[in-house]
Amino acid sequence: MNYRLYAPNDFAALYAIEEACFEPPFRFGRSFMRELVDRSDGATWIAEENGRMAGFAIAGWSQEEEGMTAYIQTIEVVPEWRGGGVGSGLMRQIEDSARAAGAETIWLHVDTENDVAIRLYEGHGYLHEGRDEDFYARGRAALVFAKELRAGVAS
């Protein structure tokens, strides 16, 4: 699997994965997705094999009172590539980018019913920090996970 940073001509394939992975109202809109991938204070990583996109991950960072913090917006892998380590590879790329940007902490929301993603995050050392009721939609909660990033320590 090849991992590389997003390029503007990747948008159509990236959004096709969003459509394959999420149904409304859980899907990001095209304009919001464009905002996320165009941020200067973040990174979008692409996983591809033989020129075909297998998944992507998007994170952004910001200076907070307690220091630089990164937030993972999404990690998405097409169904036929799930379970083969693509999500883990994308997670490592995002964490390395956040660390290089000076982030000390990285965090995310995950649907309480997404057991596969929860195992991925726990396997990468993320700790359950809380719960946001109605985060995704009325009656659909999210768990909050976070991880401390240490400079010079690869994920």
C-alpha cells in the first residue's frame, strides 16, 4: 500500500469513498469535505494501491490553551480493503503529520456502534475520554477518544 498526501485532483475519488462509507445524515457534504481537505492547518492522507484509492484520513490542528491539539475528522477505507491494515497505516500518517505540526494531543469522535473503528483506535493507544450524546444525529451518540503525542516517538 502506498501512502501519500492529498492532491486536488483526488477529490472525486475521495468523495466517492465518503459516499460508499456513509449514508445521509452521517455523510459530509461536498462543500464541507472540500473545506477539510483544503485546510492549511491540517493534512489529508491517501492510501492507494496500483493507482486506485483504498482510503483516506483527514485531520486538522489548532493552538489551544493547553497546547497544540489535533483532531481526526475521519478515517475511511473502502469495504474491500478493510481489515488489511489500511486504517492503521492512515492512522500512523495522520499522527506523524500532527506530531510534525507540534500537536501534543490528538482526539476524535467515533460512533458508539462502530466496533471496528473503536478497536482500531484502542489498538493505537487511544483512551476513552467521554461521550457526546446526539453527536451524529438525534439519538446517535459518539464516544470521544484521545491520545498524547510525544515528539520523536513514531506511532
